[in-house]
Amino acid sequence: MNSSLVMDIMQQALLVILKISLPLLGISMIVGLIIAIFQAATQIHEQTLTFVPKLVTVAFLLIIMGSFIISIMTEFITYIFSLMTKLT
């Protein structure tokens, strides 16, 4: 195993992490921004007002994107296992 192969594996792992987490984090940040604007406009500063909508949004996105996340992870695991068989 040479350093270029290790760097390729790390690059693929980072891309998988970004593909999985960016949609969830992006939507969560947008919901948080909308709620922060609402709180600033109404001067309601309740902590649960930000937590519950973000939690519901992320849970809903996980339900919708579950098959996409599993397919991305399956492709990466297949890639890793194919590299492991080539090592012997």
C-alpha cells in the first residue's frame, strides 16, 4: 500500500462525508436562520423554539434521504472491500 492509495482512500472518505452531511447541515442551518430572524422580529427567545423545528426537519430529511445515504455508503464500502481484496 503506497501513499497515493492512502490519499485516494482519504479523499473518497471525505467526499462521502460531504455528500452525506452537507444536505442535512445546510437545511438545518437554513431552518435555524429563519427561526433566528423570527425570534429577532418577535423578541421571543425560547431555546426550544430553535431545537424542535431543526430536529423535526433533520428527522424528515433522514427519512427522505435514507436510501440515498445507504447507496452512497454501500458504494464506498464496496470500494474499500475491493481494495482489500487487491492487497493479498
